[in-house]
Amino acid sequence: MENIITANQTLARVNALANGNEQSLKQTSITKVGVDLGTSSIVLVVVDEDDQPLFAAFENANVVRDGLVVNYIEALQKTTKLKKLAESTLGIPLTCASGAIPPGTIGNNKKVVGNIIEGSGMELVSIVDEPTAAATVLNIQEGAVIDIGGGTTGISIFKDGEVVFSADEATGGTQMTLVLSGYLGVPTEEGEQIKRDKSKQEETFPILIPVVEKMASIVTSFLTAYGKPVQHIYLVGGATDFPQFASTFSKILGRPVIQPDFPQFVTPLGIAMISKQEELGAERRCI
């Protein structure tokens, strides 16, 4: 599919930037910034006005649980650190940014995410739901985006480019870590590192299959609640970064599941792409 090919090319650039395999581009045009507060990391992505990646970096962090910010101070400190790194690298100030939350998030979480962005020294443009950000990268007009992060499994179903259904449940990468740690008899921190080790995926994924199948069952219940046919299903999120993940989902759902490359960077890239400074009004335009 052409939209996935294009998305994969952009995501490859983000991955290269975030892992230090490619240099960021210095420029002076309008920038758009996305901040993704995840369960195991905070990601900051900067794109230009044509949505081409200029900068990407992440900080490991334990600031979110089940989609909710639980460590405000650490989140603020690490977001500020990423902002300063981006400014130093690009040679320009970053004055505005957008963030995202899982669909169906309750309480003041949306306000907290906004406060973290503004506390880091950037003006808040918008807060979007995570699957909508992912759909922006994948250029989806019809279908369902499943976003599985550290703490949650979320879905947004799109029709004519608009969200017509969304839901979220607290099962994600954290549960995978807990199962792996328990099975191996190691501390949670060590289990997390083993889970992230790509060289060990062949031996770790079979242990994680029951959790992945539970996530797929959650998605099945979401699709049943929606009650209408959904032709295309896209799978994103850092927890899905296993070669066997999409095929396991496909088996449970009984239909093809499309997964882009570097799924951990889809949502933060989409947050940046969606961050249109014009939403602030002309007198507050960020340049």
C-alpha cells in the first residue's frame, strides 16, 4: 500500500535521528513539535512545515502508568532536557508543541500533559488522542488504528478521515514486562531490558504470546462494540515492536493486520505533524 511505503520512509528517517545514526538538519523555517509521554520513554520529534523530520530523540522514563501521568516532576525534567537538546542541535528555539493521550483517558490527564509541555518552555498547541496521531502518519481515511503502548491498548476507527469510534483499556507493554520478569525470575527492570533486546526476541516472544492474545481479544471486543465492518486494521506502538506481533494479532482477529516499520515512532511523529501553529491564532503564531 502506497501510504505505508511513504510512512515507512519517513519513519526510517525518524529512527535514524533518534538513534544517532543520522544528523539533524539545521534550519530556520517554521517547525512543528510533538511530545509523546510514554510508559517507558518520552519522545520528542521536530518536523518542518512539510512534515519532514528534522530532529528526534527519546529519554527512558517511568512517568506514565496505564496511560496516566504519575510522575510529573520526572516527566517535566526529561521533556525540558529533550527540548534543550533539540534547540541546541537545530540552532533555533522551540516555542510550541503538541501532546497526546490514549483515547478515553479520564480525569485531569489531558491538562497534566499540557502543563508538562508548557512547563518545559513551549506553548501548548493541542492535545490529540494517540491513534489519531498515528493515523496522520499513515494517511488513513478508512479503517482502525490500534495503538499499543506501555500501559494501554487503544483503538480509533476512522470513516472519511474522521474518528467515529474510540476506546481504550489498560493492558500494554507493562503487562508484557511483568509476565516476562515473572517467567524468568528476574527484577522488573531487568525484564524490561530483556524485552527490548531485539537479539532475544525469538526466545522471549513465545513467553509473551498470552499477553498479546489478550490485547487482540480486547481489540475484538472493541470492534464488536463498534458493530460495523472495518476493512483495514493498522497496528502501532512501542509494545508491538516484535516481528511476530502482527501475525499473532491477525490470527486472533481473523483478518490481515498492517504494521508499519518502527512502530514506536509512529505516534510521536504524528503528534508533531498534527501540531499546526495556526490553531493558536495569528497573534500567537509560533515561528
